[in-house]
Amino acid sequence: MNPTGLQVHLKRLGTPERALLEALQFSVPPGAVLTLMGPSGSGKSSLLAAIAGTLDSRPEGLQSLTFQGRITLNGQDLMTLPTHRRAVGLLFQDPLLFAHLSVAENLLFAVPPGPKAERLAQVTQALQEADLAGMGGRDPSTLSGGQRARVALMRALLARPQALLLDEPFSKLDAALRAQFRPWVFAHVRERGIPVVLVTHDAQDVADASRVMELGHAG
């Protein structure tokens, strides 16, 4: 029987000259959150990129990073799949909404192909869940920071990911918004049974019952 959730068996991650991470293993069951903490340069975001399949997408002139090991998601070997087939969602510090699309069009972009009425119904439901009902026609630039963050999360979830990677997603929100947005995010991923890996520098971002893994110091 194939294991469910996300399984990572890392032998080495780094450049030919320097390892960022070595001999690291973890698993994240469906609906659970694993929090990765550590100083800048310790390999947290690079590990997320390895899971997502974007590790080699680095600016010209920077040394390429390579991952040696095995990553599986619900029993599927992700190392054999290109990025677009891994069913791994990503959420970053910035919402990265498409400026030329309305809020609803941003959400619709993520909905898998199917009958138009069903796809639009999913967008309407997502807007309601995000407490943004009636705002589908708005320009994303007219939304508050918290509203844009909610749109970004719902867009990631509408793509039906089997795992979700969160790279400092709360860091640009003020304290009050962070306190509201964090539990909202964790409730949605628990409800959907999605394994989550969260990268953060802030211990307050750790979800209740979340496992925390401290990565080594950069050197």
C-alpha cells in the first residue's frame, strides 16, 4: 500500500562545492503542517523548490543547485515528473496575482478544465469562502493586503493541489492581519486534507500541533 502524504528523503542539496542540506528525512501526513525554521541561507526555500520541481529555475550567473534523494507524494515519485504535473501548490510572501486580470479571472485561471458553468461556480464558492463575495470584478490592486493574500490562497487551492508549500506567506502582513490569516489558512488545508510545508522565521506562524524542524546554520 502506497504511503499517503508527502515523503522527503534528502541525501544532499547544494552546489558541487557546498552542501546546504544533507541527510534529512521527513514525512507530512494529509492535513498536517510541517514548519521549517532556520537562518537565511540554510536551505529552507531551496528545499521547497526541490519539492515543487523548480530548483533549476535560477537567475543566469548563479550556480545551479541539485537535489539528491527521493520525494514522493501519495506514493508517486515526484522526481520523475515535471513541475506542472507534480500537483504541488506554492504560496509566497507576495500574492503574485495577475495584474491584467480581475479577481475572479485570477481564480478562474487555476480551475482545471471542465464545463464553464461548473468552473465559474467554483470561483463563486471560493470568493464566498474568502469573504470576498461580490468582489470578483475588482482589480486586484484595489484590494487590501489581507484580501490579496486570501485570493492567492484560494487560487492555489482551486488548482486542487495534493500538497501545499508556504514560503513566508505571512511575512508582509501586519500583526493584526497575520493573526487572522494564519488560522484561516491552516483551517482550509486541514479541511481539504492537504499536507503542508511552511517556511517561516517567526515562531508565531507555527500552526497548532505543527511539527517544527530546525535547519542548520548557513556557513
